[in-house]
Amino acid sequence: MGDAASRSQRALALANTEQKNALLNAIADELEAGSHAIAEANALDMDAAKQAGISTGRLDRLLFDEKRIKAAAEGVRRVAGLPDPVGQIVRGLTLPNGLRLNETRVPIGVFGMIYEARPNVTVDVASLSLKSGNAVLLRGGHEAQRTNEATLSFICRTLQEEGFDASLIASVDRYGRMGATAMMEASGHIDVLVPRGGANLIQTVVRNSKVPVIETGAGNVHIYIDKTADFAKAIPILLNAKTQRVGVCNAAEKLVVHREIAEEFLPIAAKALDEAGVELLADDEAYGIIEDSGVNAQHASSEDWNIEYLALRMAVKVVESMDQAIEHINAHSTGHTECIVSEDYSAIERFTQCVDSAVVMANASSRFTDGGMFGFGAELGISTQKLHARGPMGLSEMTTTKWIGYGTGQVRQ
């Protein structure tokens, strides 16, 4: 399958931007036309997942109803409207002998994508891959297998109708875990592998893959409330980051508060979070303040600081300084997104420079760490590593570069 994808990718690489955009718009139309059938398949997956007792957060990710399908189709159209990175010249120079060199963006080739219970990823990755000239093999997991199969049936039919090979976007789901294992061992057949899901899935791929991996980390996301924070900004940011959608990697999991404002801020924050149904786990100092305010809390364990809850649960810590906050965050962060709420420009600058994460937000919700929100149309994932790509990965991050030299007969002396 990897070799078939590679052959079809070489043909796709010859397509111009207009042809790729026409293909994407046709796929968007086909997904909208087939939204009812895809939603019916998703309803079966949802019923099975509920019977299996999976968490609320994972159920939310699994849901792919007609509204979400139409939103995904609109995302495909947005990708079609974005500039094509293929062929862009990153830099160029002319040597003294007249040899002209251009570093040019080209497709990576064949992507492998291993993910779980996220049927929207099927559409996002397909659209980004096609626009950037890549093929992709998908392992979407058993929980969304019916949904992914239905979605891919419309995508692959459109590929064929538009004169492209259906092996450009293919799934190994029918092979179960053996398919995922084969992808991890397919060095020389798949160019890069991207795991997207929980920490266990990601680390399994990182540890076992013989194919180069772009690591998309779990989101143990922190919000730090500085001593100069404007509470009128801080509370809405906190609630949005924690509760707007809990089962996603950019949802906030930890609240860190400067000691100088903890007595005033924490009762307000605890009441707001409690009313939103959020369970609070606190260090000793935060626990005392929260309990005195009349809101119930639990004592946080040492393990809590490293957990991505993906649920209506949040751990709270009081720190004596911003430097202590930075030290705590860097020690426990997964390198995804961190936030500071502050009215002190110098504090914001220090925080953004010293916190070692892919994205740092100042006076804004962590929920903006998203390829769609960044204007990428969709995203391959949020890279938490430092090589090749970091943060939301869009079209440019799905390309590599090659050097092309244009000479007039030059030879090296």
C-alpha cells in the first residue's frame, strides 16, 4: 500500500494548483452530499463507543454528525483557497561563477497517520495531503472505523472521478493493530509517520517506529495568572480554555496562580469553575483558599501535575513568583500550549521567552492553538518536537525542500 501510494504521489506531484483545488472542491461537495450516510455510520460508532463506556471527552472527539461533516467540508474548501506551498522558493543565491541555486518547497511523499476516535482528522489530513502534493495511509482506529470507511468511500470515489488514483488516500483499518504495526515498520515505503491521540498511543509509535516520526504531544496545558492579571479577562479565558471543549489537546488542565493575588482570585475562579462542573484538585495552599470560599476541592497528588485529564477536572497550584511558575510549567508541561494572563508587558515577555512550549498565549485562551484558528484551513496535528515542525502543522509543514541548481555549463575547478 505504501508503494502504491508512492507511485500515485509521483503523479499527483505533477498536478498544478488549479487541478488540486478543483479536486478539493469536488471532495467538499461530495462530502456534503454524503453527509447523511456518513452521519449514519458515525451513529453506529457512537452507540458502540457508549456501550463500551469510553470517556465523555473521547465521545466528543468521535462525534461526526451532519453539522460537523459540513464544517469539515468547508474546511476542505478553505484549504483549496490557501496558497500552494509546492514550488515556493525559500531562498536563492547565485554563485560567483553564475550558477543559480534555489531552495524550493516540494512534497515529502507518503505520510502515515495513526490516530484514534477522530473522524474529522480523516478529512483534514486528506485535504492537506492532496493540496501539498502528498499521499497518506491512515490508521483511524476501531472506534471510528465505520465513520472513516464511509468518509473515505466518498473521498476515493471523487479522486477517481477527477482522474487521480484512489491509493493516494488509503486506510489500513481493516488490518486492525497489525496495520498500525506494519506502518511503523514500513521504513522505505512510508516517508514520515504522525501519531495523533493520547499519550500512550503517541509514545507507542515513538518507541516502536522504524519510520521517522513527527511527535504530536498530549496537551498538559497550563494557565498562569500573574499578580497583575485583570480578573475580567482572566475568568473568561480560564473558563473557555477549560470548558469550551474538554476532550481536546488544547484544553487547559492546570491553573497556576501568583501568591499575591491568590486569596482574591481563587475564590472567584473556583466558584466559576465549580458552576461549570469542573472538579478541582489543589495543592495545600490552594486547597485551603478554595475550601474557605465554600467550594469543594480535593488534594492534588504529585502525579496530578503530569496528567492530561481530557475531562472536567483541573489541578490548581499557588506559586510565590513568576519564575517559580515558569519552573513548574517547564517541569510538567508536554510542550503543547501555555498561557499567561498579565497586564505587565515585561512579565509577558519573560514568560513567552522562558516557557519552552510550541505555543505560548498571552491574555488569550489556549483553545486558539489549532490549525484552523491559525488560518491553515486544517491541521495535520500539533507538533511538540523541535525538529522539522513545531506547533500546528499545515501545508508548509507537509513539505520539505530540495536545492535546484541552474547552470550554463559550469564545472568545478
